[in-house]
Amino acid sequence: MYSTVLMKSNPSRRRFMGSVGAGAATLALRPLYSRNYLFGAPPLPGTDNFVHLNLNESPYGPSPKALKMIRDAVSLSGRYYYDLAFGGLAGELTDHHELDGDFVVTGAGCTEILKLCDDLFLGPKLQLVVAEPTYDAVIQYAVNSKAEAVKVPLTKDYRHDLAKMADAVTPQTGMVYICNPNNPTGTIVTKDEMDRFMNRIPESVTVVVDEAYSHFAGSGYESAVKYVKQGRNIVVAKTFSKAYGLAGMRVGYALSNEDLIAKMRPFTVDYAISALSAYAASAALTDSQHIERSVRLIAEQRQALYAELKKAKFEYIPSDSNFVMINVGRPVGDVIDEFYKRKILVGREFPSMPNFMRLTIGNADEMKKFFVAFREIFKV
Ligand SMILES: Cc1ncc(COP(=O)(O)O)c(C=O)c1O
């Protein structure tokens, strides 16, 4: 039953390709989580009657092929899944991105890849250049590494200010982090902006591009994988948590040039991805239809949300992702509480954008419930 997966992996790739990450303590309450969790234990989706529009998960979940694989692979739980973990999944990802060589490190979510990058490229007296606001786990890990985070405010239209980020680079810069599309604003760095930035940035500085939400981006967007192919000093971080709908499985990966991959590998934690997760990701890769469908349905619901917000005269930031920032015109904390009372979880507060609420796009039924609460809370 598993032989299809096992046979698929190219034997030439069955070299040691250690995987990353610990994934431990993910149930602990941490500030990265929504303020809603302060009300008690995190509710379980599907069992709590809450609508979960807070963590940018896909309401369409995993591909049926991934679900079947998870069930089929349960019996492998007693093994270290040697084949798939040590070469198979990394090999499949290499092929998926049309690379040829040792270009992939896998990890327990994109989060572990970001931590690994901070561990490797930062340290005391070194600087991380980032946008503000952006996905802040990378900043937390930099602080843990005793590095300094240099935060560059977004432009007036809430996009990365790449010119100012390039200006902020100094001999102490260990790493520049670009979140594209950006969490929490959903905005993108365009192909031309990225080209200009990469032409300016010294080759000695490592650029980490987080493409967790790349599947949702529209025109003007281009993946930074092309710079990996050019052998630039860049790491592209990706995940199965968003469009693939496998957030709970904890699978992410980095694409980079062979030299950087070799440097990253000793920082990985072997066997960090579970057997079930590795097999699920492998199966998910084969179902492009599921991704296309999920992305299309999310785009439809995003349009419906825009229409509702326009009607109610609410400002929002047009998004290239599966979440939208809405200006609620007052500090968002109380608004989050109001939605919580109506059993709707929305995104947490972002201190530099105090009046904005980040809303994950749900399915039609979830969005209907959101609209009912929205009209009630804002009396529109
Ligand atoms: C920009 C960004 N990067 C990484 C992650 C973490 O992804 P993963 O579940 O793969 O660790 C998230 C999760 O929300 C995110 O928004």
C-alpha cells in the first residue's frame, strides 16, 4: 500500500537529508496566539461550535489523497520512516520546484525553518532587518539568539518598503526577512520590486523569503525560487499549513543553494516531522486540483467580503492572501472580544496597527456567520 510512495522517491536522492524542527510545546499558550485563547484552552475546530477565522488555516482542509495517506500510514508509526524522511519528501519537493540537486531542507512547519535560519544567520551583535508589522516568530527567535531586530515600517499602502530595508542593511546585518505575501497585511512585494532589491543587496547578506501564502497571490507576484536557481544567497521558506490545509501536520521546507543547504543541515533536528506528516505532505503534492479549488473558493469569499465591507463603508487592505486586514475604526481588542462572545475567533491584535482586525477567509457558511456577527457588532 505504501510502495507507491516508497518507489516514487528517487534512489539517488536517498542520501541523508536530515529534517528540521522540534514542534514540541505547541499547545502551550504563547503570545503568538490569538487573544481569544486567553479565555481558556484552545477550542478544537469542529467540536466547539466556534468559527475559526483567526489562524489563516484553509477551511477546505487537506486533499482527500492526503487524508487517505494519513490513514494508510498509521501502521508505519512504529518506524523511523527511513525512506521518505531521508530523501523521499525532499526529493519530491526538489522535483516539484524543478530543481536538480541538494536544494531542500524539510522541517516541522515553516516555523522551524525560520528558527533554523535565525539560529544559523544571527547571533550577538548581528542584526535582522524586517518589516513592521510582519510575521513576528522570526523576530522572537532573533531575540532568543541575542540579535537585534531592525524594524522598517511598511509603506503608506501597507507594503514592504524594500528601498528602506536595503538602506537599513549594515555590515552587522546577518539576515533580511521578507514575508511575501506579508502576514498580517496580505500585501505582496512585486516581481520588479524584488528584482531591484536583489540587485542592491550585497551578496554577503542572506535574504530569507517566507512564501507561506504564495498560492493565494495574484498578478504581479513571483516566487523567489528563481533566485535559488540563480545560486543567490537566499532561502525560500514554504509550508503545507496554508493552501495545502495541513497546518496540524507540521510540514515546512526551505529551498536554497547547495552551499547554504549544507550549512543549514547540521541545525536541523532529525525525525522532527512525523511519519504521518511526511506521507501526508507527499500525497498532498500530487493533488494540484485540490489546491486550485481551495484557492479559487477562498478568492471568491474574499471578493464577497470586500463587497460587504464596501457596503458598510469599512476600509480594508486588498489582500493577496487568505486573510484580510479590516480597519474597525477603534482599538481592535474589544472587537475581538465581541466576536468571541458570538463564537467567532478572529486574528489577534497587531500593536503597530491597533485599529485593524485580521480576518481569515472561511468557507461560505463560516463567512455567513461572520457577516451576521459583523452587522450586529457594528450596527450596519
Ligand atoms: C508568514 C508565515 N510564516 C510561517 C508561518 C508558520 O507556518 P507553519 O505552520 O508552517 O509553521 C505562518 C503561520 O501563520 C505565517 O503566517
